[in-house]
Amino acid sequence: SVTGVQTCALPILADVERYLQEMGTDYIDTVMLHGIQTAEEYHLRAGAMDALHEMKAAGKIRAVGISTHLGTGEIMEICATDPRVEVVLTTANIDGQMLEGDMKAHLPLIEKIHAAGKGICLMKTLAQGGLTQTPATIRQAIRHNLSLPYAHSVWHLFVMAGSTCHFFAIVARVGMP
């Protein structure tokens, strides 16, 4: 995701070009503007969103999205209705921990985004440790998010898996201290 509040096109264009060069690839599957929790924040980043779509038209990005992080309500409605938003990374967990709103009201908004044909990635499945009291709690939290029929991925499970693989790759390379 593109971090920091970037409201105009030039920094975004330069960032994407740098990412392409650093990764040695011709395109990036998905680029997201990070941490847009309100309609106001979304509108402030219109130039950045437009720039990402220019890169998409040029074949350098396949999908453009946003991370709503902890936000819900109006920003989720925008995600469902604005065709520029193709993928959404949003908070969802069994207890609604960390979400700045009610999870029971948030889940239908996620479903509405899915019904609009957009990709959904869920984060905060374990609420940054808030749902890790016991192995059973962890299993229940993970199963809950994986059972949601409109979730295309559960982001932090991939982060945890990647971090674990990275750790063991380092251990294999340099050994244990």
C-alpha cells in the first residue's frame, strides 16, 4: 500500500515507478491508498486516486483500492459506489474490536462492496492480539473471518505466514543465536 497522505499525482507516480523497478516487474497486481477512514480523507486523496488509475490505464497496475483501516459507515458506502475503488482492505473480526463503529452495521457494508463486484480483504482478524487469549479463541476468530462468504482474503493471516517463512529463512541462512 502507498503510505503517507499523498493528495496529488506526482509522488504517487514516482512511488509506483520505483516499486516496479525495485520488484523488477512490469505491473503490480494491486495498489492501495492506506488508512482512508473518512469521506473527507477520501476526497483529499482524489488526485492520488486519479494518478493510480492513470497507471492502471498504462498497464502498470491491475487493480486500485483503499484501506479503510478502522473506518466504517460513509467511507464504506463510498467504496461500494465509487467505481475507482476496486479492492477494499477493511477491519472485520468476531467481536468488532478496533473498528470505529458497530460490527453488526459494518458487515452489511462489506457485503454491499462485494455485491458491487469489488475485492474484499479483511484485516484485524485477531484484533492485534485482542483475540489471542487461548488457542481456541484464535481458532474461533480465524474461522469466523474465513466463514464470511464475501471475504476474498484475510490479510493478517498472510502477514503472519510470510513473517514465519521469513524468520525460518533467516534461521536457515545464519543459524540460531
